[in-house]
Amino acid sequence: MCSASGTPRLVVVGGGAAGFMGAIEAARGAKELGSQLEVVVLEATSKCCSKVKISGGGRCNVMHDERKPLNIITNGYPRGQKQLLGPFTRFGPPETAAWFRKEGVTLKTEEDGRMFPTTDNSQTIIDALEGAASRAGVRIRTNVRVESVGKGPDGRFRVATKERKKEGSGDGAVDCDYLLLAPGSSRLAYAWASQLGHVLEDPVPSLFTFNIEDAMLMGLAGLSVQEAEVSVPNPAKPKSPLKQKGPVLITHTGVSGPAILRLSAFGARALHESGYKTRLKINWAPELPRGVEGAMEQILSAKSSEAAKLIGGSNGPTFGLPRRLWNAIVERCGISADAKWGEVKNADLRKVAMNLCACELEVSGKGTFKDEFVTAGGVALKGIDMKLMQSKSVPGLFFAGEIVDIDGITGGYNFQSAWTTGWTAGRSAAALSAQPRGT
């Protein structure tokens, strides 16, 4: 049950963040245990770590604040919070940061908690991974597309491949004793997992912007509000809408920003079921006490104290909003920005209070957040031993990264789950390979 050289073999499908971490730690772990393990990575494209390359606009948001591991789990993962607790205690943010520093990467933490290499260059992270893999003896094969995965008559895994070469394509197969699936959110890989007996959670998009066609937002692209509350209906709990707080950015096609992205992630399934057509409610000023009524009190106070000033004038109050956004809200309520505060009817001012604290906008679809594609869904966690990242039903089969039903919000969370699950799977494969045969 070994390779031609008699050495047990682990094949890692996927040359991304999770696959590289898994391969490196499998090779390292085997050496530390005094055993031999041949580790081979199969990557379908010509270059590995393509998502690492584009992450963070080419800077690579490698992880989130290493000082807050438990907060990261609670706030950063719509799916997989409970299941990640154990793996994070063994290889969480502090251990990840230490791992990269040991590989020569100097990290910095920005004000919002995102961590980057001080070079601000994703190639720094790729070089660290490729260097570690080379020193560990991992063999990388690019341009090798995996066509199918199954079990051979001898009980070993058989990975059917199609290799792209300069002179043409060649078909082949790689047999192995252990298999780590880390190809990202690949529907083909989902089919392999299903054929091997695993239940799948239907994959749906996560982390996306909202497309909105509303006259109020016309001409406001680029404006942002640093603290807003956003919500959409929750079909599963009609009385408990899905809510998030944080910065909101107005774009040419609708709205984006951290609060919207968090809402898209935590509401991924509900939004998918709605066909991405729903009603978004925005509280542009959540710090105002008592919602609409509290806002109305302050608006009436402004009417009294600023009666002779223009409601949209440069000297008037805007309740902390960019003036152009404030004026757009005012005009949405049928009030001219050139009207004086004292001239506006209280009934119209209540409309302003409503749109300040409960502005309703129709969402017509979803957009893409930069070049980052994240999927909710994948191999169901109930079929995986999360202490090992090993299949409960197929010994020697491991999973890591986006193929499993774990996904995080933007800010380094998805990379952290990739590092954690990859490290766990790799170390588990090494430990399994070191056991005497038949145990």
C-alpha cells in the first residue's frame, strides 16, 4: 500500500492556501515522527496560490488580529463557529502568525484588525509557502487537472488526472494511501466527496455587494457612512430580521462596505432563497437614541434653533452624515434642499426621520466584492472529524479549506480557516502514516 519506492504517499488536490499548508505540515510532521511520507500536490492551473496572489488587492490579507482568537471565531464565521473551536486551540491566529514569522515573514496589524506582510506584497506569502514546501520535500505538479477520485481494488485512493503539456494533454492516474482534498469551492470536488459517501450542503455565494436602483443613491458613489445598521427580512424568523452594523459604502451599482458584506455572509442562504431580491433597511444614524422618535426630537430641535437656515445648507445639521447623502434623504422626502428649516411641515420632517433611521431600498441583485469569491456550503461538517479534518466514513481521506461548509467574512477570516484546517489535516495525515500498518 505504498508508492513504487515503498514509501506511503499523500496526494493533496489543490495548490492553494489550505493545500500548501496541509502538504507542508504533513511532510514536516512525518519527519518529526521519524516516518517517511511522500507528499505530492496536484494543481490544475499553471501557478499555485492564485487566491493568495490577488488577496487584499495584491497585498494579501493573510489573517485577522492574532490577539483576539475567540472573537475571531464568534464574529468572523457565519458557518463553522462551534466546529472551529477545537482546531483553533491547536493552530489558531497566534500559531499562524508565529508560523509565518518563522518562515521569515514580518507581519503588521492594521487598525481594523487585518494583518498583512510588511512588504504589502502577496508574493511574500507565496514565497514563504513555496520555500517551506521545497525544504520539506513536497513535490508540486502544476497543470494537472484531477478528473475523478475513487478507490482502487487494492483499497488505495486512485486519482485520475489529465495533464497539460507543451506537446499536448496526457491522461494518467496517481495512486495514494492518503488523500487531502483542498481544491476550494469546486463543484467537481463536491461530486468526488459525494461519491465517497459525504453529504453536501448546497453551495451558495457569500460575501457580495447589493445591487440597488434607487434615485436617492444617484450621484453618491464613493460616499461612506462609518457606522450604520443594515437589515434584511429573515424568512426563517419573520420577527427577527438579519442585522449587521458597521461602515456602509455607496457604489455605482448600490451599496457595499463591511456591514453589507457581513450581512451577505450571515444571510447567504436566506438571500439565495429570495433570488437576491429583497428589501434592505438602513439606519444611517444608529447612535441616535430611540430610533425614529429620537431622531424626530432632534430634527424638531434643529427646526427650532435653525429655523432661518436652509435644511440642506452648509451650516445646517446633517446628523453626522455626508452632506450630499443628507440632502439626498431630504429630497427623497419631497423637500427641497433650499427650503428653510422653519418652513418645512412636521409631517415631512417625520419622513426625514424615517429615512434617517429606517431607509428602505429595494435590492435587485448581487454584485461581486472585488476579485474575492467565497462560497457558503460544501462538505457537511457532521461527516468530518474536526480534530483531525478526516472523513468519519473514509479513513485516510482529509479535507481542508473552502471545500468544507465553513466560510468567513472579509478581513482575513477565510485564509485563517484555510491555514487552520490545512495544518490540522496535514498533521493528522502525518500521524496516520506513522502508525504501524493494520492499526
